[in-house]
Amino acid sequence: MPLSCKRHFREYCKNCTFAGLALIADDTKHWTERWFWVALVVLSWYGSGLLVQSAWTAFVSNPISFGVETTYTDWDTKMPAVYICETSNDNRIYDVADTIWTPDHLLDLEDVMKDIVYFRGAAFNLVNVCVQSKNPDPKCPFSNYSYYVNLVRSTCPELLINCLFDKKEFDCCKYFVPIHTDMGTCFALNSVQVKNPILYPMVFNVTQKEGVLKFETLLNTMLYTLGEDEVPTVTTLTSSTLKLVLGKNYQRQVVVKNIENDPLTVETTPAQRACRFSYENDNGLYPLYSYSTCTVLCRKREQMKLCGCTDHFMIGSDESKMCNASGLLCLHRHFSQLTTLKPRWAGRRPGLVCDCLPSCDETEITIIKDAVTSAGRARKKRIAVELKMAYLPTERFKRNVVRSRLDLVVSIGGAAGLFVGASLLSFVELIFFFTIRLLDNIYLEKRKKKERTSVRNLKTFQPAMPRSTRRFYSQRSNLITFRP
């Protein structure tokens, strides 16, 4: 008789450790009692499934919670990263224009050069004077805009002098490192996004409560106070910027709040924690991931999509992919879309939707006070900047993992044990019984069948007698029977 699947399943139910199945498979029980246990087992498995589904949903969608820590006595707080970006240099533009063109060149060309050298998404003079003009000047620049940028933009020694922290002087150009942004080359202090970062120690704690960063700039610039993993972009919020004008003194006071992460946070996915760590930087333009670096990549892709080229400041672009005059005209026409970020639910409002997650280590920087005073005639060609920490933070946010993988295993195991009396070995037993045990039973069944066939053939076998023997016995008897 071949092996019956029904018989094998009944054997499993009689011997398994899942609660209730042995009572269902017991032939000695009345059918009403067996159906009663069927109903209870089905309800138990259904309840267990609901709890397992609930635990899985909570693990996937809500494993993180935020809390506030106030044990500030042992914290170290860093000064924000400082970025200085040149915004204008009229004297250099005049000199370069007289050098590459004749002294009697069209004055509007100087404004065109200014649009190119300090491009921030719009180029009104370039469009009006060179692109859309019926009779454009032959000297109009229509391509190779990086050439003009290199002629005009200043180096660090031409831009920064007299750097001090806590009344100690340091080399400006050693610590203010060049960094490429979508606004051209800026100079960054204590940024980790440069190729070879050299960080100046500016750490505050209960023993080092105060410290003032001072420096001077020789040109009109834009100051950015950001986290060490952020970069200045066209879309940076104005609250993080400070426009510096020659002949003025500026003082900015800030407060920094950091975010601490539970060690188990790294075991969750970016979608679960709603943030990315700095090393999760797939196809990034900068060494480390941050929200601002992600938006730069987003803007680059949108420029390529709309205009087929990128502006001459875009990071990681080849010369062949940089826009000429017609490309800048396209970027100019899409200025509102390419220089403004908006959420996905904003609908038709002008702006760019970038699905960028924040950094898990981002820093919250609050501007407490910005003060501007006149420097006087003697210092009208300089800008004095003073940046200080208003006070040490007394609280910080912490990202806690409330549902880890271990919690998920415990929840699933508890639900299975409570409703169906199962354990890990119960599921191992299930797999074993319907794989190895099933194959073994099939093999034994075939072996027994073969043995029964051999015995049956042996019983029906009668050996042949020699002819002389048959003749001898046939004279004495007409019936001969051999018994093996």
C-alpha cells in the first residue's frame, strides 16, 4: 500500500507540539469533541496571526521615538561650521574686463560677467544683453564660463585675515579650506565635507564655557553657520546666512543642540528611522551624506532633466555637460523651480520636490542675536566678524529604538507561545516532519514493498526435476508435491 499523505499528516498531528492538534487527530474522541478543538485551534491561530502582524507593523513603521536628555554636565558642544562665500568684487571685474576685452568695451558686459561669476540660478544681464538681444555684442561670452570664474574669484589670502579663537591667533588659510558648492568655491572652517579636513578645536563644555571666533574679510561675502556635515547651497535658509558688507562689524550669537542616537539605531533602515547616517551616501556628490548635499544632487538631476546641462558651478559635472548661453537661458527660465524646495504635498506651487531625508547626526543651530555696527572710515575696506556661543545647551534630543529586532522576535515568540503553545523547535519539527521524515517514510515504504514481493516470488518458485527422476517417480505415483 503506497504511503498516504493523509496518514502522514495524521501522524504528525498526533506527535507534534502545537497545542490542540493531537486532540483533533485522536480517532478515539467523539466527532463533536474533535470539531470543538478544530474551532479553538483556528481561533488561536487567527489571534496569534493578528498579534504577529501588529508586532511586525509596529517594528516596520514606528520603531523609533524621540526623547530629551538633560544630563548636560559631561557634554562637549562644538562651534558650528563656518562658511565664507564671496558675493561681489567689482574692482576685480573691472580689471578683468579691461584685460580680456578692450578698454572701450560695452559696460553691460561687466554686468554680464558678474552674472556668470556669481551665478545663483538667474542671469538677467546675460539673457538681455547677449542671448535675447537682436544685435548681441561680439564680445559676449556664450560658453566656457568657468574661465571667467577663475579670473575673478579670489583666493583665501585675498579674502580672509586676522583669525582668532579664544584670543589665540591661527592661520586662516590653513583651517578655512576651499570647498566646491553650487555657488562656486567657498571657504569652510571645521567642515567634514572637504577632501582633507583640518579641524580647529573649538569645543565647549563645563570647563571651557566661553570662546569667541574672530576674523576679517576683505570683500563682500556671505556667512553661513551650519552643521559640520552640511554645505551652503542656493536653497539654504536665510536664517543660517548673514550678508557681510564692507565697512561693517558683525556679531552673531548662536546656540547649538545636538542629536544623540541609540546604538541600536544603526540596525534600522533609513525608512524606519526617517534619517540617514553620514556613511549612507550612495552616489553622493560629497564625501558624506547630509540633507543639503542630497538637495544639491537633486538640483543637478533636475537641471539635466529640464535643460540637458548643468550650471558651471555644479559639483561633479564634466565640461561637456556644463551649460552654454542657451543652457543658462533655460536655467534662468526655470529659476523658481530650481532654486526653491517644496514638500510633495505642495501641489502646483513653484519649487522642486526632493525626497531627501535629514541626517541622523544633524545639528540644530539657533541664531540668538545678530548685531551690525559701522566700522568707521579707517576700516571701510574690511569686515570684522565675531561669532560666539551664547550659552551652553542644557538639553539635547535622543533618538531611541523602542522596537528592535530582538523585541520583534520576543513579541512573535510570545504570541505563538500564548495562543498555540509553539516554540522555535515546534517550527523546526514541522519542517523536519514534512521533509526528512516524509522522504524517510517513503523510502521505508518502498523497501517493505520490495521485501514482500521477494518473499511472494520465493514461495511460488518450484525447481525443475531431472527427466530420469520424473520417470522414476511417475511409475509409483501420479502426484508429486515438493515443499520448500
